[in-house]
Amino acid sequence: MGRCARSRLCREADARYGAGTVMFLPFVLLSSGAALAGDRTPVLVSSLQARNSESQQLATLIEGFVAEKLANDPTLNVLRVEDSPDFEDYSARVYMESCPKGEVVGCTFVIGDRAKAAWAVTGSVQSVVKGTRVDIDIVDIAGSRVAVSFRSELEGGRDEAFAEGVARVLVAAIAGEVGREEDIRKGGDEEETSPEDDEAVKRELSALSKELGGFTTEIRRSNVEIEVPKLTESDIAEKSEAEGSKPWERLGMSATDYLKYKNSGLDLPTWRQRSQGRLLQVFVRVAGGVVNGPINAEYYGRYALQGVQPVDSYAAQSIETGTGAMGDVAIGFGVHPLVDVSVRFGLAGGSFQYLISQELVDAVNTEPTTVTEQQTSLFLGPRATMGLFPASNIRPTVGVGAYWMQGSGIADHILPPDELAKFPAESMILMEVFGGGELRLGENLELYAQLPISFLLSGQRVVEERNKTIDVLESIQVPTGASAIGVGFEAGLQVRLGGKKAKAASILDETDEP
């Protein structure tokens, strides 16, 4: 207690929080510091891209000046590129240093997002005859936009004053005084501001620059949406010509796969695992939909009596095209990263119509009534599905299959008179091709949809039988039978289980360059 009495900090702590607080003072200070840090706006000071060899040192120097000036503002929490988590196969600084020319804003957005920054400062530096030309972009990370971008021509010795100006513009942008989306953007889908709005930004920048000593400043753009840079085939070709081992070689993959990986936005382990695709995975699929195909049936039967003796009879049963709901369950197995084979079982709802009439020779007969009942067709068969772009969240699919299908016969609905034939349910074999897509909902769960087209390969669409001793029946209605082609739509959920494990990351992965 004696030492605390001699300490002003201890005395103030006791007065504010009560006697004996000294033992808890470290916790009080830590919590206060955490609260202050939490109230600060996280701002990334990113790399400035050198546009010529003479400006490389200047770019680093101005970046340091800007970071230093921003660090003096108590409302900001300044982050550097090194504060961003490293990528799986290279550091954040290497990523920025390897950013393609003209893509520094997109690269900064990637690093700022990974560093959890709300705002970022980036740009480019070029040595010119009269001094240094600096382009500065104030990036709103949360809004995925360039709030304001301006160009300055600096004379020698004005670097620190310029850094002070950048800091002031950034603070003004955070406060909504420049690059305000609601004031500067014209509205709708347009990205660029109007000339009147640009003049408003120029005036604000001019006032700040005059206050700091009058360096030349011109507005370039504001409120522009950010596009994250993509690796191109030309970038790959350029890396292929460079000396030394190639980044895809160090990762044990082809240049084509490396291009896909770099543009996927995924970390290396996730991309590698997803790229294994369907191989050795077990699939369980549950789907429902609508089908237009051979799911209906008809029975037509007439017979004539002379006295009590049958003298003429005709009966026919047919498979007909209809539209109805369907559902199926499938279990599959991946035999290739792109291909799985499965067996599915399903039901399709349709109708069964029948008309049965008895006629008496030399008598007036009443017109019979057609009866319609529900029927359920069963189908079972194999399928092969190809899913393209296995690492992507949205994947197109194509496939082919075959299945056996059977509905019902007349005896499943009513027992006809002995004079008429009792046809059993007809079996069919159909082939199908389909296209569709899959949407990843989780690492093991997907939503999928398919548009199948079916072709009837075998099975009698119409069977008929007539027995007569005299020709009595007239206007016999012979069923037409189903179309040979059917279509449908189905959607459902797909669960993946197991699969081949991706190659584990190695120490060489950490030395890759983008």
C-alpha cells in the first residue's frame, strides 16, 4: 500500500474504483485499452504500387509516412499488410508485391477484408520529370467501393505534407464528408459520379490541400465498385517464362489447376478437397418434381350378347401420356472426380381410365360411362451423373440413365366380365438424358435440379383382343398409346458422405508466389 500511495496512478484508481483496486489495476487498464481499441475504426495502409523502377523506394517511403500520420489519429486503428492473415501458400505482403499492374485496388480489397479492416488506403507512385505523381484510392472495404480517388503531383520534400493530406481525406471519407454514397452517387446502377458531384469532391479536397501547403490535387473517380483481380492465362504464361520453379509445380498441380485455384477465392486445403469432387463419395439424393410421360393408362372393353350367348367382344389396354407429380430416392457412388453412378427408386402419380359396356343384339342399349381412378407407377434404374467444376459452389450437371417402369392393369381397379380380356400391367424400359445444376449449401449438402428427357425403348403401348362369331360391334375405339418421348423436372437435396482425402499441405506450400 505504501508504494501505491506514492503513485499518482494508484491514487486515482483508488479514488475512482475504491480502495484496494491496485491488485486489479492491470485488469482495469487492459479492459480500458480493449474498449478504446474497439471504438477505433480499423484502417489498412496497403502497399502503393510503383509504376516505374525509379519510384519503388518512394512508394515504400510514402506508405510509411501515411501509416505514421494515421497512427496519430486516436479514432483510427492502423493496420499494415503484415497484419492480414497469410494465405495458405504465401504471405499477404508477397500477394501485394505480386499484384498485377493496375489491380492494386482489388488486391487491397482482398487483404483489407482478410485483415477485418473497415477502410484502406492504397494507390500507385510514379516518378516524373517535375517530381512524383501519386494516385491515392480511399477504399471502403465494408461497402466494396472506392469512396474517392485523387491524383497529386508532388515536388521534392512534400512527401510528409502529402501524407498528412491523405490522412485528412481518409478521416473526412470515414466521416462522410467526401465520397458520400447518398450525396455523390447519382443513384440507380450507375457507378461514376456526375460532373457536379465531382466538383463537390474537388472543392473539399482543395480546401484540405490548401490548408496543408498547396500541393496539386485532381479528382479522378469516386464511388466505383471494386472488382477483385483475377489471375489470367497471360499471367500464367508470364510466370512460365520466368526462371526457377513455378508456383504450381511447388504445389504439385498443373498450370490449369493453379489458375482455377487462384481464381476460386478458396484457401488451398479447401480447394484441394473440393477438387477431389465425387471420387469415392457416397451420395444420397431425395427429390420431387413433375413428369409428363407414360404414367396414365386406359382400358376399353365392349361385348355383345345374343340371348345369353356372347357373340362379339373387344378389349384393349394402353399406356398413355399424362402429367403428374413424382418423387424418388437415389443412392450413388463417385467413380471419378466428375462422375458418380447411382440407383434410384421412385413413384409417379397418374390416372387409370376404364370403360366397360354390355350390348344386346336387336335391343336399344344405353351409353356406358368412363370411370377415372388414380394409379401409381413405380420406376427403378441406374443413372450416371457428371458434375462439372467440382470446386465451384454452382456446378452444371449432365447425365444419362435407364429405368424400368410399371403402372397398373385393369384387374387392379375392377374385375371385368368373363367375356373380356384381363390384361396385366404393362412393363416399360425407358432411357433418359438430363441436364441441370447443383448449388452448394454446405460442405456435405447441396440443392440440385434436373430436366430429364425420356425415350420409350420397349413395352407395348397398346394391347388388344377380339373374339367374335358374328360381327356386331361397331365404332370400336382403339386407344392411341403414349408418346415415345417424355419430359420432366425434379429438384431435391443431395448429401455427400466420405470421399477421397486431399493431399496434405506441405512446407513447400508456404513458399508459393501468386
